[in-house]
Amino acid sequence: MAKRKPMQLELVLDNVPAQTSSRHQFRLDEHWIEYTLKRSLRRRSITFVIDEDGLRVGAPWHASLRRIESLLGRHARWITRKLGEWRARRPPPFTWQEGAAVMALGEPLTLALDPARSSTARDGNLLCIAANEAIEPGVLAAQVTAWLRSTAQGWFEQRAAHYAPELGVPLPAIYLSNARSRWGSCHPDGRVRLSWRLIQMPPELIDYVVVHELAHLREANHSQYFWRWVARVLPDYEIRRRALRRDSHRYLFA
Ligand SMILES: [Zn+2]
């Protein structure tokens, strides 16, 4: 293939996505194995990664599926063993019962039933529920969620009160949302909406979302001026932003 001039290469990169991702299946001994294939213009060799998300294959843009799967076949024993190890390590699916753990402010709280109580309350690393063993999983879920929501409301209001003066914005009214994919939003009239699910995260990530939404009261966009306001209050905001993107899937339990 003729060597491309740098200018032409840039045009190619403009028109084609730098990476594509697709799901495939192939037969390994008796089993069908699913994998994610990521093709990239930059990649020069075929690579395998096995982790909690299963098997991911990285390949150069033009590598044929036949070549990829013949390589998978050659590493069949390694792949089967690694997939088995991860499957064994995977935690059992979450069930609403005594002893299960929910996250609050980045810490696991173990659910404990305590019929002597009149309301749900945290006690160290326990979340004590005013109920006995006869409680239905759905009722338990509702009680824990109600506690998380009320904790979220108080925490978010307090953090907003802390940061609003630093940004020089009036203290907004905080509303809770039930969103799984959008942690916060800000209305131009000064209402800030935050997902109650955020309360499961460590305080530094909650603070990032609070500051992000408050900074929108300064700049209703994501311009450099907006990010300058965020950075003024949280100089390390980029680290928090990356951590939020990386970890947020862990906090979508219910
Ligand atoms: Zn934003």
C-alpha cells in the first residue's frame, strides 16, 4: 500500500470513526462464546482482554473475522479458563433481604432488620430497618429507597449551600429525580434537579455534580467559561469527572 501523506491521513480520520465496536459469537469446543470486537485505525495487532465484562478483542481496522477467530481458537484454553475465573468471582445478583449491602456516600451499609425501631436509621455500617423477617422484598426496597432519598435531599441541600457562595450564585431549590442516566440538570430559573441515586457515591463525586449544576447558573453551556467556574471551586474536577464516568454504572442497583 502506498504511504499516505499526513494531510490525507487526517481526511481519512475525519470521515471514518477512529474505532468501531460490535458483538460477535464464535464456537469454542462445545460452547458459544460472545465477544466484543473493537476495530481501530490505530491498532496494529490483535489483542484479547478478559474481565468482568467478558471477552473483548481489539483488532486493526482491516483484520478479517477469519483471522481473528482462528487466533481465538488457538487461545481457546486460556480464554475458557479466564472466563470461568471471572464467572466464579462475579457477585450473586442483588436481592432485597437482611444482610444485603447498599451504598451510601461511597460506603457499603448492611441491611439489618430491627422490629424495636420506629423508623429506618443508620447505625455505623448498618442500615437498620424498622421491620421483622416477614417483610416483603418490595416493601424493604421501598423503605431503603425512601431513606436514601431523604438522606440525598438533606445532603444535596447542604452541599449546594456550601458551594453557592463560592460561585456567587443564589442558593437554588433542590429537587430529586429518579434518573439513571442523567445525574443532574439545571433550569434557568434556578431550580436544580439531582438524581437521588447520586447519594450512593463517594462525597467527592457528589460534590462534582453539585458544583457542575451550580456553575450552570453562571454559564448555561459547557463553554470554557463554564469549566473555568467549575475549576475555580474544584481545581481537581477533571479527576472527579473521569471517576464519575468510570464508576457510575456501579450505582444503578435499584
Ligand atoms: Zn452540564
